[in-house]
Amino acid sequence: GNSVTQMEGPVTLSEEAFLTINCTYTATGYPSLFWYVQYPGEGLQLLLKATKADDKGSNKGFEATYRKETTSFHLEKGSVQVSDSAVYFCALSDDKIIFGKGTRLHILP
Amino acid sequence: NAGVTQTPKFRILKIGQSMTLQCTQDMNHNYMYWYRQDPGMGLKLIYYSVGAGITDKGEVPNGYNVSRSTTEDFPLRLELAAPSQTSVYFCASSYGLAGANYNEQFFGPGTRLTVL
């Protein structure tokens, strides 16, 4: 069946560092891919999405490219801020949404 | 426009007690969902609803019940609370089926439940 695997956290970086959070997926069809973010004490919010191969989703300085050949959707940001500290979830959708386990990100000032 | 609201925010139950977690959305979404989030784990779907009067089981429905009498409300009922139900519960809604046609899910702030 479909599944999502993302790197385990926590990931700790200094402010202005480059961020990569890896996400790979297994799917039988052609799913859409998402990154959701969960700030402390809040529910999940959609951060970005990509609906077909080679699409790039972007929002708030974050980017992720749908790579069908490597079945990946890695999240990147060139310069992180303290306010980016949160838990990030990779997800795929085919007939239903499947979430990864989440990666906790700590940004140190 | 409040989006998805959940009550209560926190609750402690004793084993065997029952309670209802409330969820309301004001976006006129047809689809609503209940997830649980355990520490270090992703979200697991408990139940979902495609419209008023229609509900279906998700991945982990045992120990829970739901109803959907209106478009706005989707309460989750725990009849006999067990320690294994200690978790954070999220309600979500979407205009269409989440995932299909890129429909985005909107999440509530969550209910943190502890069963002792």
C-alpha cells in the first residue's frame, strides 16, 4: 500500500542555516504530495503542495519538488528563522491522505 | 470566520468514563475527519464523514463513535475510556474528499486527552 517516510527528528539548526527535511513515498498511482506544518499548540496547516511530477510547491520561503524518478518530495529552505520551529509532516494523497510521522525542527537564535 | 473549532482543549478522564469531543466548522465543508496523533507518530484516521448523515470508519475506529447530524458538527464519542486512548485528537474538514483533486484539509487546534 501507499506510505510516506520522512527523516526522524528532532532537527536542530542555527538561524539562517539551510534546511532540508527528506521525504520519500511509495504509491501505486500518481498521488499529490503535501507538506503540512504544526506550530506549538496548534493544528496542522498546509504549507505547500505539488500535484504532478516535476511540479515545485513553494510558500513562505519553503520549497519542495515532486521527483517521480526518486519518489521524493524533500522540503528545503535557504535561511531558516526561529519562527520556523515547528513539526513538519509530509503527506501524499491518492484516494485518501497518508501522513508521515513528522519531523520536529528547532531553530536556535 | 472561525474555521474549525474543537472543545475542550484539555481533558483528563478516568478509565471507563465516557466523553464527547466537539468539532464545528463554519466553512460549509462536506467532508470532516477525526485523527489521533500519538507521540512520535503521524496522524491516524479514526472516522470520517462525507456529509450529514454519512460516516465511515478510518484506520483506527475501535473504541470510538461518531455522528453527523448537521454539516457543521462532527462529534467524536468515547464510551469506555482506556489508557490506550491517551492522545491528541484533531478534527479536520475539507470541501471535497481530502487528497482527491488536491483538496486541502483544514485542522482544528486539537484536544489533548489523558486517560488515567
